[in-house]
Amino acid sequence: MVAILQAKVMIFNKEQVVDYGGTTEKYSPEAIKIDGTYYVCGLYEFRACRGESGLR
């Protein structure tokens, strides 16, 4: 779980970008807090960003 905190992530819903995300602040099995917004884990997919620009 420690590796998840401070990770840069993007948020997807059915392969569509919901938010370009940001830094993970809190995590539980039910929800994840990213840049001040909570997302329910069962409703969204979270993908780690890579590289300085965020994606590759």
C-alpha cells in the first residue's frame, strides 16, 4: 500500500479518461483519494503514469 501513496495516476471509466488524475493521497479497499477527490474503487480503473509528461 505504501507504493500506492504519492503515485501519479489517471482515472478511467470503461476505457474513457475521467480525469488525468494527480497524486494519490489516501487509499482503502473501497476508495482512493487523488488530489482531494475520492473515487470508489469498484467504479473506476486507476493507471499509473510514467515519465515526466505522465504517459508513454
